[in-house]
Amino acid sequence: MATKLHKEFLSDPAGLDLPALRQLLRSIQAERQHRAEKVEVLEDRLQASNHELAFRQHEADVSRADLYRLQRADRPSWMTKVTDLLGSEESRVEAYEKQTAEARNSLEHFLRLELTQVFGRRTRDERGFVPHDDEMIQKSEAEILREGTLRDTVLVTYVAPYSEQKRHISYRVAEDTTVKTLKEDVCTYWGLNEVEFVLKLANNSKAHDSLKVMEAFRAHEESHLMLVYKTPKNISIMSFEHGDILPRSGRKRLKTLTPGAISAGGPSPGPRGADVPLRRSEANKSLAEEMLLLPGLFKFMTQRDRNAKKHLERLKLRRLCAYLTMALLTAFTIGLIRPPGVGYECVTGISEAFTGGVHSGPFDAIGSPEEIYSWLEDTVSAQVFTEDSMLREYNYLVGYLQVLTQRVAEPSSSTCYGPEGLNFSSLPCVHSSFHYDTAETSQPQIQQYFEDKVGKDGRSMSKPWEHQPGVTSGAGSASGAFDANDGAGQSLEYQLQYVPLSTVRNAFLEDLRFLRSVGWLSSSQTRALHVSFVAYNANYLTWIWSRYSFDLSAFGTVHPLQHVVPFRPHLAEYGLDGELVVSDWARSCLLLFIFFEVYRDARHAQKDQGDAWKRWKHFRGLQVLMDLSLTVIFLVSLGYRISYYTSEPSVSYAVSHVYNFRDAGQVAESYGVQVCLEAVLLALCLYRFVYFLRVSRHVFLIWRSVARSAYRLARISLVLLLLWLGFVVLSLSVGSRFHNCNRTLGFTMSCSLLMMSGDVRVAQLEPGESFRVVSVLLLFCFGKLVLANVWLAMLMQEYHTARVEAGSSSAYKWREYDWVRWILFWPFDRLYLKLRPSITPVKPFEG
């Protein structure tokens, strides 16, 4: 029955129905199992026969040895003596061959001597060969090395279709041998049709016919090709495919419909009266087709292990320790420049004395010129000009107290701007901002009052009625509520170490009463008021620059601001010179070592890729740019520190405050910039340290996931940036009229970032602001629901992708060889491997 079905299948494969095919398959499987059992029985018989043959051979050898022994024992004595004298047949053959070799050597030596006398002695190369220019080919070292890496032999395996049988052949190839030529030759060798077969690599990828055989393999891939049968193309159309190619509209669509189907709206009959099948979108689809509908799902589900371990080659322990040491030294330097807690204690102590509302109302609640006068008369006079005040009890006040006012010219109709045709002669306008062109230059009443008081009762020799530019006053710029304020204006200066101090206080209060009577602080002309002084705290060895500013707008509103910054004018006088010098020298040596390792990485990239361009491409990488940024920031910070080493000593700095007022804003800000640079340097060192922690599989997965997701997010960052700027402009246009957070573009951008991060306190929502409520809600949804979820989705997908690519955790289990290459550096690693050559792994076969 099975033979009959088999013949029918061979004659007409499409003629059998499904039950007959199942029966044929069962019979073929049963026959195959029967043959396998027969082969197993025959193999057992063959093994038994081999054992029996070996045993019989051993018996024959023993019997032959006994026979030779008995024959020698029965041989007469005279025959044994003759045999011993003549020797055995083997010894006589050896003697004859030895005699022939000696004769040949003697003859060759005689001929060589005769030829040398006739033709002279020939020169030989270092290998002992006589060079012949017309016969031998001299190759360069580069060509010899290149030929050493060429593949001259390829293993081709033929996999017979519908069978487990495999055949192998070794094929010698030249440099210009193509895959097509190789396929034609092997198909001719096995008697196959080259059109029906294709050559594939070991990773099951097809080798193109026009590709050269030597270029078809990777560097460490075996030279192994598989000759497999092509997958036959399916020429039959499936039902849903037939529905997809039907016309969907027009006259051609009506031709496929019957009148009954048109009226009923049902499916149209086919050419033979059958219903037209449903389209692909309406039919049941396979899992692969469903995955193709979602972007990235098919690629994610069909990915495979790529054994991502190549990054471990240049991750060495020495570089990990270098960046860790660099980070520790940077943190140590930050602790020396600004000790933990010292800046907070100094700033908080002075800030609470002037803004805590002890002698007057709270500093942040000041909103009118009268409240400014009250703060100057009550708080400043009580803390600065009183011997037993808290400020003087713990601090030494240096130099002068400066009260700087920035006033604009008097209101006039010439400063008014508006539509043409309107008359502003009766409406005086004020200047809304203070600069050189709008500054007030003359104050007769103030000049008349202070002309006889300059240099008396603790007052300085400066003239309060004269406008002083910022360059001459020496004041550093400070950010205000609306504009950056420089040190220009009219200033009142009072000595802080005048004896008796009560005289200076009385003079200060007297001057304030006069200034209040003449309207010194007014919304029409005054744009800013700054109170500045410098204090020294001996307990913490720290200088504190304090500046309390009041910005007055043209509408009469007051915005108080405070700037309290700790600093040190010189670093070598506080016991920090030795530690800082050692730290800077150590970090400089570490930077040289890091750049040496970067150069070695470039050499390794060139050696691995075999291209000199790879070396220069390596220097443009992100990690090299991070090392370069680390070096630049360190050099800039070192320049700041050297400027502090070479600056004037602290005693000279304190004495310079005695003669005239000296603003310490620029020195304090420069000191803070130095600390910020060290903080950025610490962040870069920690970044590089975590980068070299990728020797751990968990850190590698997290690093690759974050890096890839950040790269994907950066590709759409322009769109996200434009959306965020749109929200910023919307918030500025809606809330700039009522809220302090939206008064300028910079404040609005800062507040929008805070609201996107979840800080709703900066929104300052009030009832009745429907437009602003909507704008804040949209911004919150954009930050939390869109941006955060997009980033989270990218991060999760890249994490699972990196986890699959990295393979199993067993591949990251290091052996002794891996630990040696990671811990030791050249030449100690090579010395250790020479002492223990057994731990070196075997290189894979490259063909």
C-alpha cells in the first residue's frame, strides 16, 4: 500500500488528498525507523566482528613468535654463527643505503668544488639560498603580512534537500575568485544545477554572486559555506491576497458585482459564481503580519543574541582607578576651597540679621520707599553701627558701608513716546531704566547739605552729589529684578571702624532724615538702591560680601534682592597651599596618563580596523571630547587658582579697604566660579568612572539603554524644543500682567521648567484666571504625560534590546585570563601569560 501511494505521489504530487498524504508520511516514517533499527543491528555485528578479528590477529602474532623461537632453537650451531657473521637481511639493507648515501655526498662535494673553481663562488642570501633574479620573486614585508591573512581554502558543505546527508569539499580560491564561480564549480563537481542552489554563510545569510570569496567573511569567521537548495517561490494566490488586488471603486469594481450583491451590499461573486474573498484587512492575519503593523515590534521580537562583549577590550582597571582618583582629588579640592557647612553658616548668619525682621518688617515684604527708609534706619543702623550687635559680635567689618543710589533725570515731556498727532507737552514722562544717558548728574540740594560734611563723623571723602561711573567706584555688577545693575551712581560711604561708633550712627541717621525730606527715594527718579559692605569671620577664616538691593520701577513697585557670597581673597594664607599644590600636581599627572591611554585607544582602533582614518575618527568620539572638556575645565580652574595665589595678601586686601570703599563683588563671584568649575570637573570624572564600570553586565545594560534612548530623544529634541518655546510664549502672554514668575522671558522659562518637573507652587494660580489655568494644565500635561512617557517608553524598549543583545550572564563570567588582562598592564600581563601559558584561550578557527 505504501509503495503504491509513493508511486502515485511521484507521478502526480498534487493528486493525493490529505488523508492519503498522512498515510504516506506514516509509512515513510515507519520505513525509516525500520531502516534505522537494521543499521543499528548491523553496526553491532560489525563491532563484534572487529573484536573477533583483533583477537584472532593477536593469536596469530603470538603463534608466529613461538614458531620463530622454536625454529631458532632447532637450527644447527654452525648456521647460527654464519647468520651472526653475515647479519640479518635488514641490517644488510641499512648498510647498503648508508654506503650509497656516502657515495652520493662525496660525489656532490667533488662537483661543487669543481664548479666553484670554474665559475667562482656564488653569493647566498640570509636564508642560505642562491638568488636568481630571473627565477625568484622578492616580496616586501607588507605583502608577506597581507598574504598571511588571506584565505586560500574554503570548506563547502552540501546539504541534500529533504535529507540529513551532508557532503564536504575543500576548495582552493584565488584573490579574484567570486562566489558565483565557486558555486558553479561545486555544482559541477556534485552534478547539480547551479540555478537551483545558493551559497550561504555560517550565520545563514546569502553570499552575493558578485562578491569575492575572500571578502565574504568577517575577520574571525570560519571560511565555511553551505550549498543549500533554494526555497521555491509560491505562485499560488491566497484568498486574502486575491481580495487585496480587486478594484475598490469605479467601473471595474461594478463589473465584479452582481445586481443582487449591489442592492444587498454584500460580497460580490467571483468569476465562477463564488463569493469574492475578504480583503487582507478583513481576514485573519498571522502573528508576523500583526507585528509588522506596529513600528519596531517585529524587529524587537525577532532580534537575537549578538554577544556584545567587544567593549570589554579597552576597559582596564588602571583607567577606572585613574578617574576615581581624579574624582576623589577634585572632591578634596572642593572641600578645601569651600569647606562643607562654612558657606551656609556664614551666609545664613548675616542674611538672618538683615532680613529676618528683628528690628523692622521682613525684608521680602518691603514694597515702598518709606519701608526702605525704615529698614535703613532700624535694621542697618542697629546691626552695622552698634557695638554689641550680633553682626559685630561674630564678624569683623572691613572698610566702608556704601549706600549707592541710581537715579535718572527728572521727568520731562521729551521722554514721552506715542502715536503721531498726540500732544505730550503737558504730560511729563520718566525714564524706565538707568544707564549712562539717562543718569542724573547734578543734585544741588544734596551738594549743599554734604559739602561741609564730607570726611567728617565717619563719612568718606567721596562726594554723594556727583555721578560716579562703575569703573571708578570699583563695584561689581549684580543681577536685578529687571536689569543688570552696575556700580554707577551716587554713593554715601561710612567708615565701619570709626571710633566712637555712635558718632557714625548719628551721622548716618541724620543723613537719612535729610534725604527723606528732599525725596531722595522716589519712583519717578530712583531706579535702584544698593547697600554693600564686607565682613570677615575669624572663626571660619572666611570673608563675606553682602549686597542688599532694591529695584524701583517707574510704577512705584519695589523688588528687594540680596546677594551674600563667602570668599577668600588669597588661598596661601589659610593653610591650604600645601594640600592644593599636591592635589593640582597629582591631577595634572593623571590627565597626562589619561591622554596617553586615549592615544593607545586610537592605536588599538587603527590596528583593529586596519585603517589610519579610524585613529582620527576615534579622536572625534564623545568620550574623547569628554576627556578634552575635563582637561580644559581643569586648566581654567587652575588659572583661577593661580590668580588667587599671585593676588595681594589678605592683610594688604584689608588695609586697602581703609582708605576708600572697595567693592568685593567681582572677587567673590570669581571665587564662586572657581568652585563651580571644580563641581563640573567632578561631574565629568564621575561620568567617565561610570563609563568604565561597564565591565559589569548590569552597568553595561543601564548605560547602553540610557545612551540609546537619549540619542533617540535627541532626534526629536527640535520638535520638543519648539513646543516648549510655544508654551513659554503662551505663559508669558497670559500671565505677565499679574504674576512675578512671568514678568520676563528668562523668569518664564525657569518657571516653566519647574512646572514641568512637578513644582506647582510656582504657578500661583488664583480664581478667575481661566486662560492661565488652561496654559498651566497644558504645560503640565506636556511635561508629565508626553515628555516623561516618551522618554520612559524609549528607555524600556532600549533596555530590553540591550539585554537580548548582550546575551546570557554566563558569557560575562570571567576566568583567570580575563582578570589578568583587566588588572595588569603592559608588560606585566605578557610576563604573567608567559609564566602561565595554559590560561590563554584558544583562538577560533578563521579558515
